[in-house]
Amino acid sequence: MIRMLAPRSFSPARPARILTVLLSGMILTGLLSSCAALDNQNAYTPPAGYIYQSNTMNVMMAPGSEIGSRTGEACAESYLGLVSTGEAGVKQAAAAGAILNVKAIDFRIVRFFGIGYVKICTIAYGD
């Protein structure tokens, strides 16, 4: 004997709910994974903060040298991972502090909400 199954009723809200869940998951995954992708590629990186992060770390220091009497800073900023502006190079940081002989370099990162706002600064010390 062949049994006929009744067709399932179609609800337009079900595909919309599935699409909403999938898009929310993709956005959340992207926000959480993008923090690691945007970190500076130094030998070590500061601990990441997904809501707020503010770290300063030493990148380079000449062995056996004093830090120096002058400081210069150069920064670059990124907004939502879509727009990035600024010059954060050692040359720009040294010029900002009128430094001729760079003896140490620090790296500072300030981040709000993953990739919402990121500011990366290079701080040069020397004479």
C-alpha cells in the first residue's frame, strides 16, 4: 500500500530567519578573526582586546645604549577596516622629534571593537 505524505506548509518567515542567523554568524566570525589578521607582524604581538585594547611594546633597542633625550611619534589610523590614513614609519617618527640618531623604537596600538577603530603609532627615541 502506498501512503501519500501531506506537503509541508511553506512559511516565508523560515528562510528569512535562517538567512539572519547565517549572516549574524558570518559577521561575528569576521569581527573576531579580523583582529588577529590586522596585528603587526613583529616577532611578538601585544595581547588582543576585542572590545578595547591599549598596549605599548618595545620593538627595537640598540644593545648597551641609552634611550636618548628626544622622542618623536608617528601614527596611522584605520576606520572599520575600510579606510586607513597616516604615516607610522620610523623616518616620520624621527622627523617629528628632530632625531638624527635613533636608539630605540616603541610600538603602541589602541583599538576599539576589533576593527572599529585602530590607531598604531611608532615612537622613536634618540638624539
